[in-house]
Amino acid sequence: MTVTFCINYRAEWGQSLCVLADDPVLGWTNEKPLPLKCLGTDFWTATVPVSDFLKQINYRYAVLLADGNLICEAGKSRMVDLLPSDKHIVLHDFWQVDDYEKAFRSTAFMKALFLRDKKIKGVQQPGNVRFSIDVPQILPTQGVAVVGNSEELGKWDVTRKLILSDKYFPVWTGSIQANANEIIEYKYVIYDLRSGQLVDMEAGENRQVWGLQSKLTVIQNDRCFRRTQPRWKGAGVAVPVFSLRSEDDFGIGEFLDLKKLADWAALTGQKMIQTLPINDTTLLHTNRDSYPYNAVSVFALHPVYLNIEKMGRLTPAQKKKYLATKEEFNKKKIADYQVVYDEKMKYYKAIYKAEKEAVFSSPEFKEFFRKNREWLVPYAVFCYLRDKNGTPRFYDWKRYSAYRHKDVERLSQPAAKEYDKVAFHYFLQFHLDKQLSEAVNYAHSKGVALKGDIPIGISPDSVDAWTNPELFNLNSSAGAPPDDFSISGQNWGFPTYNWEVMEKDGFRWWKRRFCKMADYFDAYRIDHILGFFRIWQMPKSAVWGLTGHFCPALPYSMQDLWNMGVKLDEDRLVKPYIRSNFLGEVFGEDTGYAKDKFLNTNDGYIYWFKEEFDTQLKVQEYFENNHLTDERSIRLRDALYYLHCEVLFVRDQADPALLHPRISLFNSHSYNELWDDQKKLLADIHNDYFYHRHNDFWYRSAMKKLPTLISATDMLVCGEDLGMVPACVPQVMHRLNILSLEIQRMPKDPNVTFAHPADAPYLSVCTTGTHDMNPLRAWWEEDRAKTQRFYNEQMGWFGEAPKEMSGEIAAFIINQHMYSPAIWVILPLQDWLAINEKVRLGDAHAERINLPENPRHFWCYRMHLTIENLLTKDELNRQITELVNRRFS
């Protein structure tokens, strides 16, 4: 048998085309690809013999560069079935590129929204012309067919169309027998499976097959159905799992509550449920562990989300107490995190004692343990050591401060005295996996996909930092520069990543992380995707984010700055500029006390910090250790933080001889007391550094990581691209088809006050807000002037804006979003409820999830009504359904 490859591709000078095969038997490897010959300007071909016993070829095209490197086409390998009757096959191919339809090849659509329960066999007959087209954007109630000028294609009669098989969905295939030398003209159509009626017929010119000969099989591999109908759009709801409320849970949302939420989503036409991170955050055993972005493990699920009654049986006495406590907890207005966690843990331990032997001997558990052993055993040992030592700070664990595999193996042996306490965490994770998987499968059966959240950071006191310290910069903290969320910047307390080390094994840690997430989710949000380009990094001694710098970056040496005309010495640039003439403005009535307690001076004009207060961290510890938490003390503390930020440049942490401009240096006394020529020069350096200097550098930085990471799974990828966004970010996201995040009140255009949902790109998630923002109703009351402007300009309503947001106003804003061209509109649950004044919570300010400026915020928002009750709110559900249906009009 011989196979001829044919493809059109316009190569540049010095480039050539080749074929790579997945099967090593064919020998077309990266080192020795099958070369194609160029005929004319852009037609490439090669004919090769293959074994008559070969049943299938999996291959892809690549461009061979002059330096010997390869650039492969996008997508997965092509697949061609070979039949015993085939003697000579000609493949007519098109170069594969990633386009917007890549989203429809994700698991969000393939395993949930467009899941095809029954395969269409199509016309099963051998033929010398085989059609193949990739059509992922198609409902499960629809099929693909071919009509054309030949008898086998119905002579353009759509009632006699050639039905294609979806055996290899999203690729559709079928075949006909054609005459030699016949030229076939054809088009693809989409039809309704029930009625057979056409839904869409391709636009544009007819496609053609030519060059037919006897004993020749032509396989026409087409791409891109040329649709005339609007592209698919969907809607969804965003809510943390801990915020869910049902009649079955125990004071906090649970994984199995997602089943009821999927019922509500399906009832109202919504297609996606978005959550916050669900990993275990148990570190301190306090409400500080309610922070979902500070995980003890990026693989382990949070035990607080378990449903006790589904884990096993309680004794009658335990059951009686359990039901009484359940009733008490479910009356609470908030998710009382630590109280609920502690009480649940008592029941977990009781069930573990009664059922561990049966569970551990089950085939189901053994398979779970086999699949997850690599992360599960170190995690369980970490949890045991954390609780035994009373701290997650592993560097205080003496013998176990440094991770050693042999120690973990010893502690996890069934014969070890510690084993029972270690294995308890296996037991919890097994049940968590079981209950979450049940919820996911149920949601899929309802046509609802689940979207998770990948935090940008890890806890410095996590099992990941303990087992793989070389992957992280544990002497640094990640955060964000000043923005609308926090004028002092954000310090998240997470270590930054050592990307150079991670790259050595192909980012294996990240790939494992994504693959574990794919066990449960169909889509994910990359928290702070800017961190894959550069991260805002500060020393561990910083509290505020103002004195951070980007990493990686291109800092300056003192010689660089002097060459540019800077006339200041190094101390003037990097040491806090503290002068008596503005201390009264900073400290107010506490000026005298602040000078005496915290500062040194020789002349009463120039001041510097005393050694015991010469970092923000030392200041923080002083106020905490002395329990100075009243309002006046907090003002004084923040004033001291501010003085530490009175610098023009900050030192690079890797090389202290290099300097980065301090962000927003214009807002410092240090800057404003310079001569005008130096102010202008430093402003130019600052603006070039933050907005121009790094674009190409950060583009290359992201492209070294993101393509590898997102290709680890088939989940739909969404990026949280808010804040100080370099120009290279949308370029990379567009190239990789990563969905952007579009928020009406956080425009990406600095020249406008509000974005409009109508301007969102198709590959985006359009929303009214995030967990870091006030829900719509509370936002309406934040800034009266801004609300008035929104009311008149964005809504087009006349007169004075009402002080409170009515249900009508909320519905109007959401209606704007429903007509957005964005593929997804996913709204916070609070904003969906806002449209009905009979159902929504009375206090608009009790619905906020997070205050990002407060790193110790208690995450405790909980729905004010149960999901069961929500399902009965016919008027609200009808309103939501009508709004959602406008996405498809």
C-alpha cells in the first residue's frame, strides 16, 4: 500500500514541510521526519509505501526550520483508518491552526455540554472518496452530513444527504463510491437528528474533490465548517462551595450540594458552575484557614466539604447529637468555618474508627490509592506532623524539618505506630474524591459543566514547599502592585516560583497539578495569569506590596541610571526618605511619639528607622505582640509602613546591586522634593520600566511556560487578566486561545470609566464582578458620583440615580451582559438573586466574599436561602431563564 500526503502551505525561505508519525514503526520521528517536496509555490507532497498490515496512521505536519528545529501544526495528531482494500491512498489535508473552536474541543463541551450519548453510524459502505471534517461546535441533538453534485450526495437534494458518522467526534467521517475523473462539488450541512431538517448549510463556494482514478482512494480531510448561524454562547453562575446552603449540609456548603445547584442551573438554562479553589487549607486550625487560596496541598481536597451521612453510619447516640448540631449550624447566617470544621472532624474520626478496615480493603480504595499515592502519602504524613507539632511551619519540626522520602515511607508503613493517624487522611481524601466525582457526574448528566480555580501561589507552609523546596523562592513573597483593590498593593505571603528549576523536568509539578484538577473540572480559571509572565515579588520583610518589583525583569545598575542622567546617589534612591517637614502630615497627633519611639535623628530634620523597626515586618510584629489593635494604633502602624515605602527604587532580590523603580513613586515625598529635571527623568524611567521595557521579554517568558502547561489537559482555559496588564498578555492569550476576563466596572482601556459588555471579545468570560469585589447592589452604594455616571451613561437612564439598586436596575445590567458577544457570561450568585426583590437578601453589604486589602479576612459568606428553596422561586427562575435565553437569540 502507498500513501500520498498533499497539503498547501506557504513556507518562508529556508523552510520546508515534513510529516511526523506517532507510530515508531513508520520511523517519521522528530530526528528523521518524512520530508515533503514542494511543487510550485505552496503545494507540498510525498508518496511512501506502508505495510499492508497497518490499520491506522496517526500523524501531523511540521515546518522544518533552517536551524533544524520543528514547528508543529496545532491540535492533536490526525488519524486515518486503513482498509484491506486500499491500494493507494491520497490524503488532501489543510494545515491545522488553533482558532476559536479550540474551546469546543475542551472537556467542558466534549464531556458535559456537547456530550453525545449515542453514536451516529452514518452510511457504512466502502468507497473511494472519504470525507472527514472537524466540527466540534455542534449540539448533541444535531449531526453533520454532506450534499453535493453526485448521485451519492443526493444531487444537492438535502433530503438525500450523506449522513456522516461521529465515531471519532469531533471529527465526522463518511464515504462514497465515485467514478474515475469525476469532479465532485459538495458542502457540509448540520441537521437536526430528530426531524432531519437542516439547521445550517455552509456559506461560500462549493468544496471540490478531483484527481479520482481507478484503484485510488481519496481522503478529503476538511476543517472549519463555514457556519452561517451565530456562534454558541452560554451562561453560568459563580459561587464558592462553602457558600452553598442546603437542607442536607452541616453549617457549610458541601460537594454534594453541587448536585442541587446543577438542578437549579439546568432549570434556568445555565450551563456552567464556577467555584473558588477547593483544596485543603488546614494550616492553623483557625478561621484564617477559611482563605481558599492558601492551600496546604495543591492536590488534596478540603475535608470540610464532606457530607457526613454519606461517609458511613453513626451510632444512634451519635446520630441524635449530629442532627441537633446540624439544625443549630444550619440556622447560622454565615459559614462558621472553624466551628463547623472542628465539629465535623469528630464525626469523621468516629466513622473512620468504625469503617476503616472495610474501606481500606475495598478494590475502590485500592485503585484510588494507586492513582494518587505520589502526592497522597506525603500529604497525609505532613498533616500528621503538622498536628503533632502544633504548627504547619515544617522548619520547626526538628528531625522532620527537611523532607526525606525514607522518613515518609517509614511513618506511612502499616506497622508503624503513627500509621493510624496518617491513614486517617487517606480515608478522608478517598471519600472527598468519591463525593466530588458523584457531584461532577451528576452535573454532566444535567448538561452542566464545572469550572475550578488554579491559585497562582502556594502556602510557604505547605506540603508542596516541604517536599519540593527547590521549586520555590521561599525567601520571597508574591503579591500585586497597587490597583483598584488595594492602593498599597497586595502581599499574598506566597513564595514565588523558581521557573528555571521547574523547566528542567518539563514543568512536571505543574502538569501533575493540572491533571489532578482535570479529575473533577471541565474548565479552570488561572488566578492572576499575569504571574506566568512576571510576578510581583517582595522580600519576606515587607508587609505592603508597594516596595515589590517584577520578576523576571530587567532592572538597572547605578551606572545605567547615571548614564541616563540621574544625579542622585544610591542611598538617596533606595533608603526611606524621612524628613521632619512632612512627618506631621504622616503621623498627625502622634508625630512626637512616633519620632521618639520609632525613629533616630542627629539634627532634628533627617530621620531614619531604629534598628528594631527598620522593616515593615518588625513594625507589624511590634504592634501584634503588644496587642495594639485600636483604630489609633492601626493608623500609626500604617503610617510607619508608609514611611518604609518612601523610596524611589527598590533592590533586586537576586542581585541587590540592581535596582527597580518603585511603583507609583510620584505619590511619595521623596519624589516630590526633587528638582524638576530629576522628577521628569525619573518619571520617564518609571513609565518605560512599567509599560514598555519588558513587553518582548515577558512575552518570551510566558511562551516558555503556558503552552506546555495548558496542553497537559483538555480543560477549557480561562485567565484572570486584571490589574496592571502588559501589552504582551492579550497577545499570548489570543495566540493560545485562553479566554480573557471582562468586567464592566474594571475596564482594560485606561481612557474610559466603564467597559461595555457589548465590546467583549468572543473568547472571553464576561461578568459583573469577582469574589474580590462588592456584589452589584453593594457596589451601587460605594461611590455616589460613579454610580450616577453609570446610571446616565452606561444605562442611558435620565435623572438622579436611586440610592439603592432596584431589581429592575439589576436586571437591566444583567441583560446588557446577556447580549454580550462573549462565549460565556458567568455571574456571581448574589447578582442573579439581585433581580428579584422578594428573594434577595435584605442587607446588600452582607454578601461580599472577600476584602483583598485584608490578608486575614474571614471568608464566610453563605447563601441566605437553601438551594431547595431557590428551586421553588418560580418568578425569579422564570426571570433568569428569560435572561439566559437571550444569549441564544
